[in-house]
Amino acid sequence: MLTLVGCTLFLPVAAGAEAQIKRIEPLIGEGHLTMDLDVNLKLSPIVIDAAERGVPLYFTLDVKITSPRWWWWDRPIVETSLTRRMSYNTLTQQWRVATGDLFLPVSSLQEAVAVLEKVRGWPVAPLDRFDPNTQYNGLVRIRLDTSHLARPLQLDARNRGAWSLTSPWTPFDFSVRKGGGAQ
């Protein structure tokens, strides 16, 4: 049996930050390394206005996990992303937050952002990629992915700082232990 020895990382939220990772918790679930994340998002007025007019917004979480090596650069183990879409239907006046084909209807922009800010049970990688009793380092960030916007908005997004919403890479570390009980 493998158990996870690592950290639950709680970070203070900086005042005025637009995007920040607040909590990172790597977990083991169903033969996978899963992650629970809490994020703080503050959208600019231009982005809020676009969302309220029906422009779907895509938020992407990126994770990189490496194994340290003393003789060369760290060995990459995992590099993956999770994209969520937030959209507003102006005809039905309904907000939706979607991951892939699954969506969750919510009643307001604040509720939609609250759904985006909590990620639970995200399967990052199968456990067979990780050696027992080895320390792994990871980085996580969230960003507004403007590459999914309509072409005219992509051009506008490159020229406006209001569309740039990216958290800094937030580090975490963990190890997988062979045996019983989490430590």
C-alpha cells in the first residue's frame, strides 16, 4: 500500500493580487496522485464585462512535478493542465462552469468564480510514475487562457494588461511512502 507523505501548503493571500494559489494538497486516490487546490481570483472590470456579455472565459491550471538530481537538471515526471470554462448565456441568464463536457449551472458571477477557485480530486498522474520514499518537487499556477478566446479578442488581449491574469508558479513538495498510514 502506498501512502503520501507531503505537505498541505497554505499561503497568505496578497492584497491586490489578481490570481494566487492559496492551498495545495497532493493526495493519493484510486491509484492516482490527485490534487486539491484553493485559488484566489480577482477579475478585472474589462474581463467581467466581457463575461457578462457572453464571452466564455477559459482558466487553465498547470502542474509540473520533477525529481531532483544532483548531477544534472531535475528530471521531469509530470507536466499536465486542467482547463475550466466559465460562460454566461444571455438568453437564459444562466452562468455555467464547465470542465470538458460536464458543466455546473450557477446563479451568479460570484458563484461561478467560487467554483473556479476550488479544485478537488484532480487526477494529475498515475502512482506508478513515482518511486516510493523519493522526494518530488512541484509547481502549480492558474492563468486566464486567452488562446481560447475568439480571434478579435485574442488580438485585443495581447494589447491590454486587463486580460493578463496569471498567478506566479507556487512550489510544493511531497513523497510517496510504501506501507500503511499517512505520515
